[in-house]
Amino acid sequence: MARKIAKLCAWLAGAAAVMGASAGSAATLAEDADTVCKGLTGGTDVVKIDSATSLAPSQLALAERGPTPSGRITPANPAFCKVLGHIDPVDPKAPPIKFQVNLPVEWNGRSLQYGGGGFNGVLITGLSLPPAYPFDKPSPLARGFVTYGTDSGHESKPGEPPQLFALNDEAFENFAHRAYKKVRDAAIALMQRAYGKKPEKMYFMGSSEGGREGLTMAQRYPDDFDGIFSRVPVINWVGLQHAGTRSGLATMGEGWINPAQVKLVADAVRTACDKADGAGNALVRDPVACKAAFKVETLRCEAGKTGDQCLTEPQVKAVHTLHGTYKFPFALANELDDYPGWGISGEDTPAIGPTGGWTAWWLGTAPPAQPPAPNNGIAWIYGAGGIQYVFARDPKLDVATYKVEDHKARLLEVSSLMDSTDPDLSRFRARGGRLIMLEHMADYAQSPYAGIRYFESVERKLGKAETAEFARLYTAPGVDHVGSGAPANIDMLSVLVDWVEKGKAPGDLEVSEQKLEAPSFAVLRALPLCRWPAWPQYKSGPVTEAASFTCAP
């Protein structure tokens, strides 16, 4: 193992010499792009560049369907060199870490690493729109950034549980944090080979699992990135998997809630809370206050009755389970022993892949099954599989019989690897790093309160004034996990660049909801994006315009 690590370090340290006389300024790639690109193949027996291909500029394309709104868009890209490579494992039974690096002919001296999603296992190309990015803006690659991503060290295959890789220790550790660091270092080596110099500024943007990765980089590798955007991060990962599984178990029998009843709950939430901000436009803008005010018991069926217009006692109990805190009998990493319950609003956001509310993430279109079925809620598929493959490491385990006390050592081990909950960001702050977090308040993939709690723990650790020097938390009401349901689009890359490079600290911002119609992608409505703990409060004017609102606690 030591021999391979030494070779990896040698490859990274000596990469610039490989180009020899070809290495020069950032203009070198532009002067003879094809030759420089082809010359990037090769490497050592640890880091290998499998292919390097010069690609011509391409036009924007919009697919009829996609897993998410932004997933339908293939942005226009400039001429660039597409590099595919891999990093060999130490354990021969572990998969390699695959990566893609995109080197624009015209480079602006910056780089952007993209985070992954779910359990990863799919190569992140760095060619798509980054998290929350407006549909009509030039892609980061088109703006001159080197972009790159990785599969995190394993490949998911059709028909296999997405957590299968976790049975291998090295593969799981790569997924936890090592893959992103190794690929970041390999990307720097490629930039130095191609352009003759290292990037001047490095950025990371990730959503969901990728948001966890961003926080992981700030906590474990605080010297590696200048700016990090972490959207809906799945921090307190161990707690999330267990809480999601618990919520699924609550619906396994009579607690399952059908689509008509989901709408019943969502309508009741809107009736109770929509007009609290004065706008009355079917959007709950203060979900924290709404969670305290809404009582699901008001929907309980009268004795002896059932139907789509009420909830039975097991269904009411299931909703309380979703909203309630999950408690561990022992402390995990950073002394956390619980996971906060989910929030309120957006229950009936339509389910399209990972887009949506209760049906997409919690309930599915059929009650939970063992093993998890494709028509189950994603949280059950992820959580139950996580219990079997990550924690118990028993693919045949009956999840209903699982007890955390029986697997304490493994939970503590996984928590130390996966839970990006360390509030001590002092090193990241000291070297000038900037962090922006964004939570979607109608997110049922993970609880937005986990991210809010983490940010507040940083404030307690470092002080509110000190935290404000380098970190921001924003909360977007009505938005689901991937950006549907309410205004959610914002060019957070430019916000980060302005903060890192110009010292322009962001205040309250603005998010928009755009029509998926190229090339204009017209804005349908907009809202202020408020710094926690403020919410958009209606003043006057059209409810579709951000200027009609102000941010207030």
C-alpha cells in the first residue's frame, strides 16, 4: 500500500515535467490544443490517463424528459480537451476511482469540481449545469473553468443494490472522502501538464451527496478549495439512513398513505399556513412556524370511518414519525445522537424521478417491500439498503428486526467516515475559504433541519460574527430536493467567485423559477433568497416578483 501511495504522490508532484518543453503559459493549450490534448495520455501504474480527446464547440440542447429539471438541459460548451482516467485501488478487490477532467482551450485560471449524488457509482462528467444554476447562463466550462468529477470509486450496475460496493472497505472509504481528494489532486496535475501552471482558484459545488462532499472537503481538507457551495447536504449521514428507514417501516402496513391522502395533507398545510406571509399564493414561506402550527390530528378519521378524505390512526402516527426526531442510544461522531425530523410543505410536489414530495421520497406508489422495490419511496430504497449493506453488512437481513445496539461499533466507524458534522472550520476560515450552504425547506430526501443545525453548531464553535466572515446559510421555502416546487435557480458560482476573489460578501439574494423552454428560459416567478433565519415576507405588488417581498425573521 505504501508503495502505491508513494507512486501516486510522485506522479502528482512531477506531472509538469511530463510535458517537457510543451508546458508553458495558459495560452499553450490554445496554440496547439490537439497536440497538447493527445499528449496527456499515460501516467503511472497508480494514476492512468486512459484517453484525451479534443472536442469542438457544441450547442445547447433540451431533452423532452429528464430526471430533474436541470437534467433535461445539455449546455453549450466551448472547444475543450476531454480527459478520462482512473486511479488504481490498493486492494485488488476494490474498484478503481474513475474521473473526467474537461480542459477548455481558453482557460480562466480557475477550476470547479462537481459533487455526486445518492450513493454515486455514476461518473460525474463536469459537463452539466452545477447545482441551482440558472438554465440560461453559460456553463462553467463555457466561462473558462476547468471542470471535473468522479464516480467516487465504484460503478453502480443495473439490477444491483446501489449500496453493494459498501461491502468493500476501500471502496466505502473512497466514497466517504478519499476519492474526491485524490481526483482533485489528479486534476491539478493535469492542469499543470496542459497549461504549465496550477489553477489560481479552486471551487467545489455539490448537491445532496455532493453537498456532503463539499462539507467533507472543508472539514477534512481545508487547504484544498477556495470556495465551496453545499446545497441540501446529506450530513449526519448515519442518522439520515436510520431515520429514513424508520419512516418507511411506519408505512409498511396500515400506515401507508395513498396519493389522494397526500394531497389532502398538502391542502390542509396550505390552508393553515399559506396566508401567514400576506401573499396567499399557495406557497408556505415560513415552514418553521408552519410546522409548529399545523396539527395533522385535524385530519384524523372519525371512529369507524376510512377513505381518501381523512387519515386513520396508523397514518397519523406515520406522519408524526416522519416529523419526529430519530434518537440513537449512543453518541455518533461529533457527539450527535439524533437526527432531526423532516419539515412541512410541498408534500404533493409531483414525483418525477428524484423530483417531488412525499410520493417520490417517502411513500412511493406502493407500501415498502423487502427487498426494496422500484416503486417504493427512494428514502426506503436508500435507507433499507444502507442498513443491510453498510451497517449490518448482511444483504439478507430483515430490516424490521434490525437493532442499532447490535451494530454499535460499525455505526461509529461509518459515522467517523461519512458524517460531515465537524463544526470546527477554523482552518478553512484561516486560509481564506468561503462556504455557502443552501437548504430547501420542502426537501423529503433529507431533513433541512440537519443542515440548519450544523450551521448553528459552527456559529457556536467559532462565534456568529466570525462565522459570518466566511460562511452563509440560505433557506428556500417550498423547494424540493432537486429544485422543483418554488423558485430555486441562482448563479451561486458567481456569488462564490465575487466573495473569494473580490471580497464581496453576499447578503440576501434572489432565486427564480424558469420555464424549461430554450433558449430564453423565461422567469416565471422569483423570490428573495434569505439568510437564515429570515423568510420572504410580502410587502405589495405581484407575487411573482422578488421585489414584492422583503427578508424578515
